[in-house]
Amino acid sequence: MAFVWAVQAQAAEVTWQKDIKPIFDKNCLGCHGKDSPEHGEFQKDKKGFTEKGIGMRMDSYIHLISYVGWPYTGALIRRLDDGTSKADKKPGNMYEHLGVTDEERKANLTTFKAWVGSWNVKRWSDITKEELNAIKAKY
């Protein structure tokens, strides 16, 4: 019985390759793909890039995870959040891009939340060690 439970838990585990990358490729790649600037370059002309519909590069696990854990702790979470995790209850500016319909956005957000594990909008300076250790974000 324990073996069956372990297999089911493993099958349900959300990973970058299996679950997040397909969502990202469908909904985010157009603005955050391999031709997008690295974070530092983006910051030099943030307004210019955003006016052109270009965001910082996030098309790989290593790029995306830096906006979850470190050094840009919680940035992805703040932008994808539907507002339920924020004091002002306003959705993040990228929530609308998680899908075409509200149902699709909610489903994709649920997948992202399961992947991250500790859905926390805090920045590096405010997050606790326990909250940081609760981030799953498996490859």
C-alpha cells in the first residue's frame, strides 16, 4: 500500500519540465524568450523594453527560478498572483497572461503554486529561512 501511495505522489509532483515549461511556452515565451534581455540589461531600459512588449529572459529553469528563489525572490509570484496573496488584492500584472479564459488562468496559477510550494510575495530582504526552504520548484 505504501508503494502505491509513493507512486501516486510522485506522479502528482509538479516539475518545470513536465508542467511549468508547457504553460510557459504557450503563454509567456513570446515576451520572455531566448531573445529577451537578461535581468540587468532589462533594468537599464525597462520602459523601452516594456513599451515594445519585451520582458526579461525567463525561458529556462535557471532563468525562471531566479525570480522565485534568489536573487529576485518572489518577483514571479508577485506578477502571476491573482490578488489573493496580496494585501491590496490586486492581481499581478502578468496574471492576465496565464491563459485566454479565467478558467485557464486559474488552472495554470494552481499549477504554478503547486510547483513553487511556498507561494510567497515577499522579497529577499523580508522572506524567512523557513519560507525560503519551503520552495519546491523542482526541475
